[in-house]
Amino acid sequence: MGTINIQDTGYIKPTNAGTQANSALMVNGGTVISLKTAEFTPSVKRNFDNTPEIGLNVPSEINLGSLENMRFSLTCKLNLNNATDMAQIQHLLKLVQTDGYKLLWYNYTDSVVEDNNGQLIYQLALNSTYGHALTNGEKTAFNISDNFYHLHVHIFDIQPRHSAKSGYITYTMTGVVLKVEPSSI
């Protein structure tokens, strides 16, 4: 079964221009974090000017606005009795704090049965408006062996929740998908 992975690139923009942040300024030192995901919910929105014209008794013209960047929420769980899960909490909080954009992808396998909602991330990343495959330069720079289709994202909110009666911490990350830009590496 595949997993959903996220990785801090250390670069401000998906062009990967400029200087990459050192590992001390990247989430988990720039190493991939695998997420135990319960739900991935994307949202795509187009802006309209739907202000009606005064004095008309028929529908008004609609003026098209720009397409907003895709937003998403990712709801995940951490097992309180799993030391690896608990060690991830500090890394997850830093996803909001660091400046580098993050790669988000579905790390699929070749197995016949794929039962993971990461398939939605994969399908979105196949759309050239929202994602693309890693280039050879990116694979080398980010130490990733395969050219997974991925999304470039920034995380702007994380909300951990814990019920005293539950053995799990549930957290929701909210982010925005950045536009696809050719990489300079």
C-alpha cells in the first residue's frame, strides 16, 4: 500500500532558484515524512463578479475573475503508543514555520491493490496545472529515488486535537498548492 509523503525542499519557490536552506532550517532536516492520512480534501475556486446591475429583471452578466490557487486540508492521525508517531509531532509543527515550499506526493507501489486516498493527490498531480513529475535535478537535490508526480505546497495552518478518551492525536493541516514552474535544478 502506498503512503502520502511530504518533504521540505528548502527553496522558497518551485523554480528552485537561489540558495537552498541548510538542513537545520528545513523540516526534519529535509528528509521525507510519511503521513498516516485519514482524509485529503482539495478545493478549487474561481472568482466571479456577480454584482447585479440595478434595475434589471433578468440575470446580469457575470465577469470572470482569476482562478485561485487550490487549497486543501489533510487530516492525519498519530498513535499515542507509537514512539515514531510521537517523534513526528515536532516536525509537523515546523511545516508551518519553515519558509521552503514542500513536496506532497503519493508514494504508490506496484501492488495490484491500492487502498489509499493518496490516489487523489496522484491524480491531481497528473494535471499539469497543479503538479508534475520530479526532474532528475530535483530527484538528486531532494534525495528521492523515483520521479513521483507531486504537488508544490505551502502549509499555513496545523490544528492538532486530542481527546482524553482516544489513543490517537488527530491533526488537520491546511495548505495551498503553488503554481507549476520549471525547475532551475
